[in-house]
Amino acid sequence: MSNPNPKTEHLRTTRKPRARLDNPTVAMRMSGKTKSALERLAMSYGYLHGGKPWIAGLLAKIAEGELMVVPSPPPVTEEMTQEDKDWLNADLSRLGEYEPYDFGDVDPYTLGKPVVDGRIVD
């Protein structure tokens, strides 16, 4: 049977179907703001599915250890001292003009843990 409206014939050939992944479905409820933020993250890391931001791909990479979630710095609050606020807002571009901090006997790169044969020992 031919198409009764020939002007829509091209629609059948230009749209590519999304690849089916056959993974279990997980439903979540989140605000539009949260969804938009996650989609921006997915887009920034190139996690796309069918040309659209793919939140599930972003979450999969976090679960697989390819992306790491770290806490953001604390907000500047009134409980902070002026010294704390100055450190959070400091311009570190001229840090080389200051004397290095003396860590004493603690290696800051190993958080004070001993290093044996190039490996950190707990």
C-alpha cells in the first residue's frame, strides 16, 4: 500500500532508531533543576545516547569508577573566621612569592603514611 500523504514519506528514512541497550530500567523522581544539571554534566563529558544527554551513562561511569564524585567546598558562612574566608577567596596565582609551608616530618603527599618501595603503607 502506498503512502496516502507523499509529503511525509521522507520522515521514515531520515530518522535513525536509538540503539537498544537491554539494561534494566530504574525510575527516579527529581526536580527539573536537578535533571537539567545532570544533563549538562552528561553533555560536558560526552555521555550521549541518540544525540541527547544521557544521565544513565553518566551514572554508569561514576559506578564504574571512571568518574569521581567529590564534595564541593563549603559555602562561606558567618561562622568562618576572617582567615578562613581569606583562604577560600585567596588569589593563588602569586603563591610562589611566599615561603613554603613546613610540614615537619609528615609527607603531605601520603597524608603522613609511610612509603615503602614507592608504595603507601597503611
